Amino acid sequence: MSDITLAGETLPTETEPRALSDEDLAALRRAVRALERPGLAARLSAAAGAPLDIIGRSLPAPVTDAVARSTESAMRGALRVALATLPKKAVVSEGREVAPAALPREGLMARLLGSSETTHKALAAVSGAVGGAFGLATLAVELPLSTTLMLRSIAEIAREEGEDIETPEGALACVQVFALGGRGGETGLAESGYFAVRAALAKTLSEAARYAGSRALVDETAPALIRFSAQIAARFGVVVSQKVAAQAVPILGAVGGAAVNTAFMDHFQSTARAHFTIRRLERTYDKATVRAAYEVEKAALGPA
């Protein structure tokens, strides 16, 4: 907004929104492709050597229940790790909270969540090999492990895109990726667009971040955090079912299980890169400008 003077009056005038640079537009285009055409089912089908839409229908109710329990446990673990990396507030004798104690820039988050994308894929392959070799019995152990590995990789990608992951919002945005990676036509969720899913998660994320930012010691059983974790788990559980279906192929074995987990990790790394690219662009420009450019690029992709 700028001002002009006319007949002694100062009137506001609208300024043209700043257009994305060629480099940023190219980055946005890659992000749109990753978010709107994620292709997880195709990746898992290729890894398992069987069409996922066929084997996915064969999951019995006990397996579905086990997936739901394991997914909820994995999300609680991911949330616990994310919150554990936040700087803790110091509390003076009168009980007043003061600013967080100064930490080295490469502090808790860097030590707990730092590594490389390739290393994370390799570790995910190992956990997938165990799952493929021993079957669904390992799900309760393998899924929380692979989810934590994915969170490590997501946090690293967030840092690379300029996200401050030592703030409650930044840390929880990393957990949010698990919901963004499980949506659209492949999941049957009502909200099929990236911004629609973000909007659906916005209220619970804001409440959880506000709670985490106002407490010296964060209680993971707080309603705000439980609601956020449950909402993420509901979306993440759909893609976990796809992964379990792929790993349930009788002839899959350890090698195939490793391939499935590698594909799973790669999918969420791509989702994280796209999500934090958009958040970076929203900080550089404004949200309306980025949203408008996103919709143009999405339309250019054509029908799914």
C-alpha cells in the first residue's frame, strides 16, 4: 500500500503484488507437481511388484486395527520428538516464565534430527527389510521407527528451506507433513488439494503451537496436542495402510520390504521439500501471491 496526495487529502493506493522470480517460480512448479501428483501408489506398486489397488482391498479387519493403533503410536512418538527439540523456558522463583535460555544454533534439533536424505533412505530400507522379512508382526515396532526416521529427514529439509524448526510452529509443521503426504485421490480424503488440507489442519496446528509456546514443560496429553496428533494420524493412517498392503505381498521378503520403505521415505521427502518450499515463498512474497501462482501451476498440470 502506498499513498498519493490529491487536493490536500492523502489517499491510499494499491500496489501491484511482487511477481515471483524465475527461480522461485520454477521451485513452485516443482512443488505443485510433487503435491498434486504425488504418485505414492505407483511407487509402492513398483516396489511390491503388484497393483496396490488390488492388494490393498485384501487387508483383513485385524490388520486394519493394528495399522490404526500403530499409526497413532507413531504420531505420538513423532510429536514427542518434535516437541523435545524445542528450547525450554527458564522459570524464575516467582513462577514467571522468561525467555528461553540461549542455545547454540546447532542445538537439540540439529543433534537429534540432523543427517542426509540418502542416509535416512538407507536406514528406512533397513527397517523395511526387517518388516518384509518378519511380516506384519513387526509393524508396531517398525512403523514408529520409520516414522521417526522420516521426521528426521523432514526436519533437515525444513532447515534447508529456511524454516525455524526451534519454534513450536516450525516443529509442528514438520509433523504436519505426514498429513500432507496422505491425501488426494490416492487416499479418498474429502479435501484433495494442498491448501484445502492445510486449511483443515490450520486450527489444530495453531492451538497446538500456541500451547507448546506458552509452556515451560509441555504436557503431551494436553487436549490441543491430542487433537493435533489425532488429526495427523487419521490422514497418515491411510497411506500406512497402503504401505502395509504392499509389504504384505507373500513373496516380498526383506529385499522387497526395503524397497517399499525406501519408496515411502522418498514420497515424504518430496512432500516435505514441496511444503517447505511453499512456506519459504510465503515468507518472501505474500501468501495471496503464492496461492495465486500455485493455482495457475496446478491448472497447467491438467486433470489428474
